[in-house]
Amino acid sequence: MRCDRVWFNAKAATFAPHRQGLGVIEDALIASREGTIVFAGAKRRAPRDLRAADAIDCEGRWITPGLIDCHTHLVHAGNRANEFQMRLAGASYEGIAKKGGGIVSTMNATRAATEAELVSTALPRLDALLKEGVTTIEIKSGYGLSLEHERKQLRAARRLSRRRKVTVSTTFLGAHALPPEFASRADDYIREVCEVMIPEIAKEKLASAVDVFCEGIGFSPEHTRRVFEAAAANGLRTKIHAEQLSNLHGAALAARFNALSADHLEHVDEYGISAMAKAGTVAVLLPGAFYFTRETHQPPIQLLRQHGVPMALATDCNPGTSPLTSLLLTMNMAATLFRMTIEECLVGVTRVAAQALGMQKRIGTLEAGKSCDLAIWDIDTPADLVYWMGSNPLHARVWRGQ
Ligand SMILES: [Zn+2]
């Protein structure tokens, strides 16, 4: 068997579903050809005729799949440090939103920026994630809130994948907030999202999924349903921001549309959870937003476990409620704040995160046939990746075999 490159003398946490726990392989060997893994297993089981142009001695380090950040708002202009300051002085998230702050202030900055400016302001945030071994990132629109500016945001997100070695999955979040020109006309704005924006975004293939912020300060379940119907009619998968501040039964609604994921979920109930379990909808938990907004209502982790709902973790990197560019810290927060186990945290940023993007056939585990996206770590055990706060043990990052 001929291949381009092998990594040997390593321990691997494969997260392969047919292996137990983390799917650990001592004395592992991983071989890649044309960017795809052709062998991942114990060295002694490798094909005898394996020939590689390049062989890399990992000197006993750990290899995991490249990390996946499956929920971000990475592309935007400006930041909201001023609102952080206001919150410290006592204002609430809802209060700031009602005063024209919040999403709308980022919308103004994003509308004023060019596509090139959006790319250059997002790059440092992207680089921070890549430095910790991220090889795939989801990026949502939702700060343009008009066809022209949503399209610009999605194009900027796509351009990031040409500037760095990273896979970018884009999601259209036109139903993120009501833009000022549609004030008190949410019905009309949703009609614009469904009849103008979604068909155009789908036609240009600028996004693979459609997301909605279903919340008292966002859009109603009825609006959400209309957006999901338009997504389905245009061949796009769905995702939802649901049950973050209250329970509007958005998760159950999303499950009816076989949504890829329902995200946040602090206030989800058993009805929503069982609907997600039946539909195979992933729960994406965002401990950075929980931490930063000082939420106290925890997502019902035990109920999610009982119903077998797969749980992913993501940074939710955004300027208002989660200015977080570290998936390692996200895992630590999930363990500390939500009491998620080491294994749940690690599969949450690899195998399950891939599922939340509908990309589980290509990424998320170390198995033959998957993209050769690897993170190589200077650690003693995989638990180190969840345990430490603020240190970065990444030794090397491999994207599509390079
Ligand atoms: Zn979000």
C-alpha cells in the first residue's frame, strides 16, 4: 500500500464509534494518501506493504482528530467591550438589546465593513482557534440582516478557507434579529428571509444550513417554522438557537424538521429532548455564553444523557455573549459548569461536533476514509486537554494530510 505520509510512535484517541470510550490505540500508526486517512490503528496491524514518502516520528505524543468548532459567529465587525462594561454596571442582556445595543450594534458595524475588512478582522480570531488544533469551523451569518450584507458575510466566511488550512461550513442566520428598517414588522422581515434571502443564498450555494434565533428577544416559533419550511423547500438543512433564556419549545419544532442541531438549550424540557432523540438532532451546548452572561439555569445534561441525545460543544464565538476563541477552555467550562465527563467533552468537539454539521462521514474520528485532519499534543493523557486552563499543549496540526 502506497501512501503520502505516516505518523508513528504515537498514542491515538480515535473516537471511532466501534471502539470503547475514547478509542485509544497504544503504539498507533496513521497513514494518509491524498489528504484522506487510509489506515489508523495499531502499528503491528498496519499493512506489511505500507510504503510512505514521508514518515513522522511523534515521539510518544498523543494524536486526536482535528478539533471542530460547530457553532460560531466568527465573521463580524467591531466588538462590544462597551456593552460588557455596561453589563458590569448592572444592565441586562435584554435591557441592552432594547436600547439598540446587542446584535443591532454589531449589524451596523458589519454593514459598514467591506468583505475584505470582514476577512481581515476575523483572521486573528480564526488563528487563535487553529493554534489549538481546530481543523473545521462553522461560521454563521446574521449580522448583515439584508440580502446584500448577509451574502457579504457568508462570502467572507468562505474566503477564510482560502486564507488558512481549515474547512469552513457556513450557515445562514438571517433570522438572528430584526433589522431597524423592519421595526415592528417581524412578519414582513420573515417573508423577506423566506422568499428572497433563502432562495438566493441556496442558489449561490453560500450556506449549507439555515439557523434561527427562536427566543422572546429573537423570533417566535411561528416565524421559525416558516423559515424552516423555506429552508427545506430550498434543500438546506436546519439548526436552531433554542431555549437559551426561556422555553418556547424551539427544540421540538426543530426536531420536526430533522434539524442537524438545537443549540444552547438551558431551558429545554423532556418533551423537547425526547423529540430531539427521535429525530437524531444534536444538542450543541455553549458553556462560554452561559459563563459570560452569568446564566444560572443549567442545561439538563442528565436528561439529555438519559434520552441518548448526542452532545456537542462549541465556542459560540460572538462579540455580545461569548467572546471566546478557545475550544480547550470551552471543554474545561463544560466539565466545570455542566459537570460533563472528559469523554463527553472530547467527543463533543470531534465526533459529535461533526454530526452537528452533517459532516460525520468526512471528519470527527481517526478512521480510514476520513479526512486526515489531526491534532498532535504534548500531553500525558487526553484528560489534560479538558483539565488545564489557559495552556496550549498543541504540538502540530494537520489538515487534509498537510
Ligand atoms: Zn450563537
